[in-house]
Amino acid sequence: MEEQSNLSPDQSPEEQSSKRPDTCVPDSFKGLPIDGLIGGPLRTSAEAQQELANSTNEFLKKMAAEEKKSQ
């Protein structure tokens, strides 16, 4: 099957190449602060999950203590 192009045959090669997708995507990420963009939010999410786990643990301990008192 032939691949269709949105490029017009009457455009110059420079105009055609400027409309082609960048084939080197990893190069476009060079210089970005990946730690701040991905690492920071990921750490924050992990910390929030830990707080939730601690809250759940405390709640379960409290419920178990109340259950023992009522028996």
C-alpha cells in the first residue's frame, strides 16, 4: 500500500522538509530538566501514597482496638 503524503509536489524541497515530522525525537528532549518534570511529581506521588498507607494502618489499628474492647 502506498503511503500518502500531505506534501504538495509543487513545493520546494525546503518547504517539504519543514513539514515532515522530526525523526530524532530523543534529541528534542535534550536539556530538559527531567528530574523536575518527572522525578519530582513521582516522588510526591510516592510520598502521598505512603501517607495514605500510614493513615490506613492507623485506622485499622484503631478499629482492631475497639473490636477487642467490645468483646
